[in-house]
Amino acid sequence: MEKINSTQEYVETQKETHIDIESARQHLDNAPNQYFEAINKYSEEEFLNFVKKLEPIINFLKNPHSIASVGVGGGLELRVLYELFKEKHTEIIGVDLSKKALSSARKYLTEHNVRALLVQSSAVEMPFKYTNDYMDGIVLSAIMHEIYSYVEDGKIAWIKAIQEASMTLSNNGVLLLRDFAGPEINDLIEISFLDQDVKDFYSYFRERFRTFDTWNKDEVEKMKDKRNKQDDYPILSEGQASVIMPFGTAAELMLHYRNYVSDFKNGTIISFANDWKEIDERYLIPDPDSDAFCPMSPEKYKEKILFHANDKLKQSGYKFECVKSEITARPDTVNEIKKYFSIKHKNKTQEELLGQITSKMELVFKKITN
């Protein structure tokens, strides 16, 4: 465990289901230094925007003893939580399985005089006792798709992370979960590429998505969700400008291109980088209880969280309830994607479809006495 201005000791507990996260740990620690340098270049505007994203947790946690943020990134989320709760003397804890991420966050937090405890662990192995009524809040912000993407069995890891959060929270504890909102439909759509750069990216993406080319071959072989039939992006012939594919498949492509452009512009990667971290991530999570790879809609996502959390809690005298479910539209992202792609569906408009996949899902759950 790595600490910043804290003497609080934590005791790891044994969990009944072990998930191998070593490959994921190595992958994140091998991420280019430029990646961690770039994510720490936050503007004041970004800080204020993130305050708005996390403010809802204040409505459900009045005087929390401790709040844990899983996946520290560059440290911005921890800084925001510290500012939101510092008058309540709440212990802010950052959990990450990457030493490199923790080191980057430590530097950022020190520069901004933020008191926080940093712990090397993961959402599938929460390092806090289940019985001490200590952890009043947990934030899983844009991390669940990474948990799914980087371990041997992503569906089991997704379930385990939800159950770990439900067991770790104290009575009346709150889980705030934010991530990509999946599409409501997965019908076939026609997607057109509006310039040559987008076409070139399509060829790069269809060859590299979920192939884990930078991983050790033995580790890749363990991955249950690498490429699957749903990921068979059609070949784009010379002179061709459009293809037909399921909307969920197209959504992964468009969202990845948007992030690729952003990473390229801020200097995180070079053109068609072999070590681009995002290329192996699946942003839109499929139903963990199904063999299909159709992305979960926000309503299905909420339903699955409640099912698996309450299945874990059923013998404990507690239950999970959803106290807030919100989809936040991002029209700027819609407009950005429209610069590069055009999509057609038999009875849905382009605006409606793009709105589904560019929105962010915000779910708040509370652990209460059953």
C-alpha cells in the first residue's frame, strides 16, 4: 500500500473467488509514460466539469467516514472527492492495480496538496474488511469496461467487481458508477467513412481490436473474450466508403476513433500506434450472463448490477437498491463523431443512434437493511 499523509492501516481479506489480474497489471504498468503524463495535464475547466460529475454522491452521503475511488487515473477524481468532502474530514482512498498509475497520481495529488491514501489493489480484490462498517462510498468511474477488458474472463470479473463493492460498503453506503451507455438496439446499420484518415483507421482497427498484440502470447491465449464473430469487421475495398454491420459493433469503432483522435492530438500516441492502450478495450459491456456479445443498454446494466449485488448480499441481511439512474447526453461528442462518420438505419435517425452511444451512464446504488 502506498500512502500520502495518512497513517490509517488496512487489512486485506481473503476472497472466495480468485481472479488472475497479473496480466492486466503488467499491461497497465507497461503503458507508455506519455500516457500518464498526458492524463495529468488537467485544466481548471476539466476539474470543474469533474466536480459536476461526482457531486451527486453528496446527495446520498452526508457524513462519510471513507470513500474509495477505484482506478486512480492521473489523480483528478481523488482531488475532486477531497475537495467535495474535506470539510467532513472524510478519508479519501485511491485504489489501482498499476504502480505506475499510483506513482503518477501521487505526484499530481502532492502538487495540489491533496490528502489521500493510495492502495495497490483492484475492484475484484477490494482490500478492505467486510465487517468494519468503514467504507461509506465507492466510486467506479469509467473503470468497469477496463475491468471487463483486461482479465482472463471479463464477464466473471465484471460480476466480481459489483459483488465486491456491495460487500465492502457499510450499511447505507453508496456506490456511484459511471461509464459508457450502451445502445438500445443492435440492428444492422450502414456506416460511411467521411475521409481517408477514417478509412485508414478502420483498417487499423479491424485488424487490431481486441487482439492484444503487445501482450505475451501465453497470456493472450487465456483471454476468453479476445476477438469473436461479432468483431469481424467487413473488409473495406479500395474505392468503397461504407459497410454494413451491427450497431454495437459500429459503436465500438466510432467511440474508439473519437478517443484515438483525442490521444493523437494531445501527444499520447503516434499515428496507428502499436502500443495504443485503448485498442484492446471493449467499451460497451455485453450481458455477463449471456454467451452473446450484444452490448447492455443502461436499463439492462442497472438490472444486472442489482441482480448480482443482491445475489451476493442475500445471506447478509442487506440489499442493494438503485437510488438514481441518469443518462447524460453529450451533444459535443455527437457533433464530433459526425465529422468522421455517417450512419443509416431503417427507422432510426442518425442523431438518435449517436445520442445512444455517446451519452454517459450514471447509476447510484445504496446498501440498506433488507
